[in-house]
Amino acid sequence: MKSLVTTLILALSVLVSGFALAEVKPHPLFSDGAVLQQGMSVPVWGTANDGEKVTVSFRGQTVSTTAKNGKWMVRLKPSKAGGPFTMTISGKNRIELKDVLVGEVWVASGQSNMWMTVGAVANAKEVIAASADPTLRLFMMPEAAAFARKGISIQQTGTLDVENTWRESRPENIARFSAVGYLFGRDLRKALKVPVGIIKASIGSSYVHEWIRRDIVESSPDLRICVDELTGGLYGDMIAPVMPYAIKGVIWYQGENDAAAQKARPTLYRIAFTTMIRNWRDNWGQGDFPFLFVQLAPYFRHQPDAKDTPNIPTEPGESSWAVVRESQLLTSLNVPKTAMAVITDYGDPNDIHPHEKEPVGQRLALAARAIVYGEKVTYSGPVYKSIKIKGDRATISFRQAGSGLVSKGGELAGFTIAGEDRKFVNAKAKIQGDQVVVWSPEVLNPVAVRYGWADYPIVNLFNKEGLPASPFRTDDFPLLSEPK
């Protein structure tokens, strides 16, 4: 009798598993409330039984394919923004996705300053209370596996893992979503007046190389020193599962780990960052999609347990944070379809996670509106262009001066100057039209100028549109921890 029962149970389990395998299932990104990218071919994919015919219907289009190796994918033709619509996916079973919108889709990625939630920002109550917007949708990639790689349980993060589904922006849904991602999406949706979807794929305490495909890191002469710290990597956990979902672009906030790291990583950041962008673009298969990112905020405290206010150094010195900021600046200048939001005016010497996140989202949205959507808006503060030296004076010219340069809150601060001995000293500086003249009585024959070259730069050069100048240097002297 027992053997008969066992046989029946096994037969039933095989039958049930067979039915489960036969079910057509879309990828979790295709759920009720999804936002699809307008104006481009949209891949739709999922799983099904081998040989099963799968048909997808959406906005008058019907596309079919046959599942192979348990997977299927179709591509919908480009469509205009709008909604809500219904998508049906049919095989041996039929799935109906409701309330689907078409608009602009962006991925929000990086480490803890991108992961930081709406509930933790300075004005959280006001932001949450005003968050109702049925055409702004939010999707959180599951985080438990990625945190587990770092030895962190999801409970230790102060949040819970989430189901794979799109959520409408409203007070009960946004508190645990990325603050920068939400605020960027909010401002972009208001400006474009079309639906917007934000996919959050970020994890705290992560190095840039963790977001690169493992085999690329292994084959890179520069990056292979980091390969032992990958165990699969965040690329595989958080980014590869999103590909090839049709997106407009990526916003990125990361670099703190690299700035604080050993093994010369601050100077490797430019190589790793540009490699990561190329990796994502190549694997996504959408060409050079826009990649917008945040330059590191000022931060000083080197003793996290100390409760006193740190004495921020005022004398020039080396800075790994400045090196990473420079790498980010050079990336924005040299990699196509990139832009950088500068936030030197919103740092906190005591907190690596500044709680003022609205300016960050706003400046990223300005960059998107200008370089992606073609609006004639000023999206960047002054950026170093060239230096001209005459006598004991160095004259600095800028790009992105907007309608003019201004000094916020008194005389210009943050400039240093050096002569042939390469010893930098604090300098005087004044605005002269769209240029800045820099000098010091200690340096009679200057050869180089730096601005904001510190972990916590105290700087105040802006354009009249209220956007801060990026820190920079005019020299190419060997840097702190630079590989020989």
C-alpha cells in the first residue's frame, strides 16, 4: 500500500511540475502597471515549455514566437507615449497585463547614495505627502541576493525585500524607494508630461568594478587586481536581469567606496567607470544610451565613531576623493552621451550620505532635459576649459558659464596655485567676465592651478543659474596612490 501511495504522489508531482513548466510566464518587469519605453523597439520575454507558441498582443500589434530552451522573446514595434493599455501574453495559458503605460524608462543604479530611501531625506514628510502621481511608476530589483554576497541580511538594511512588480507613485509606495531615483523621475515627468518609469538597481558599499561583467574585469590588465572581490558580482545580480528591457538611459551615483579604498583604486576609477559604461551599453544592445551621474559630494570624517565636529583641513594636500571626482569629470567630457551633476554645495562632513537629495534629482533631471530631450536649459555649472599664465597671474577659462560667473557668499574660495616646485598654496581669485584670475604672493611664476582639490572642498564658484563649478586641476602631476 505504501509503495502505491508513493507512486501516486510521484506521478502527481510530475504532472503538477509539467503543468507549471507549460505555463507561459513573462519576466517580472512585465507586470500590471508597467511602463514601456516610447519611440523604440520593445523586447518582451519570459519562459515557457520548449516548442510552445507564444503570442504577445499590445496596442493593435500581435507578435508570435516559439519557445526554445524554456525561453522566449518577441519585439514590439515603437509606439507613442500614452496609456493605460492592456497587454496579453498567450500560450497554453493566457496572461493579461493591465494598466500598462508607454513613456520614458530610466534605470537608477549605484551604491548607498542612490540606494538611500525617500524616507531618509531631509524633507521626507513633505516629499512623501506630495508623491501621488499615477503616471510615475517605480520598480525595485530584488536586493536580498546582492546583499547576501556582502554578508548582509536584508533585515540588517532596515528594509525588506520586495516582490518584482511595478508600483504607482503614492505615499504608501515610495518611502522605501531610492530618493534620487524618485526625485529625478518626479521632476522629469513634470517637465516632459509623459509617463515615466524608474527601475531601481542599487546596492550600498559597492565598488565600481562589482558592476562590471566578471570576464571583462578578469581580462583587464588594470582591473584584474580587483577580481577576487567579485563572488558573481552585482552586474549579474542587479543589471543583467534587467537587460534587454527597453530604456531611455541610466542615472548613477557611486564612488565613495573607491575613494576610500586602497590598492590605488582612486586612480583606477576612470578606467573602471568607463569600462562599466561601455559594458552596459554593449550588452544592453541599444547603442550609446544616455548615462547621467552624480559627482561625489564633499565628505571629510575619517573617524566615523567620533562625535565632535571635524576640523576640516584648510591647507592644500592630496585627496583620494578629489581624484575620483576628477575621473568623473573626465568621463563626462570624454564619453559620448554622458553628463554629470555637481553637488559640492550639498556635502556633510559628518555623513557620507547627505540627506539633501532634492538638488541631486533636480540636477540630474536638468541634464536629461538638456542633453537627452533637447530642451534649452542650463544643466551644468562652470567646467574648466583652459589656463593662460602671464607673469604671476593665471587666468582660467570655463565651459558652461551660463549667463555669467558668480561667487556665492563672499570672495572666491577653494583655489590653490603652484610654481615649478609643485607645492600648492592657497590662492586669491577674482572673477573677470567669464574667467577667473588666480594668484598668490608666494608664487611668482605659477605653473598650475587647482580648485576644490580636497575631500571636503570649501568652494563657492557658480554660474548665475545657481549651478556649482566642478573641482578641477590644470596640471598632470603624479597623483596620490597612482600606479607606476
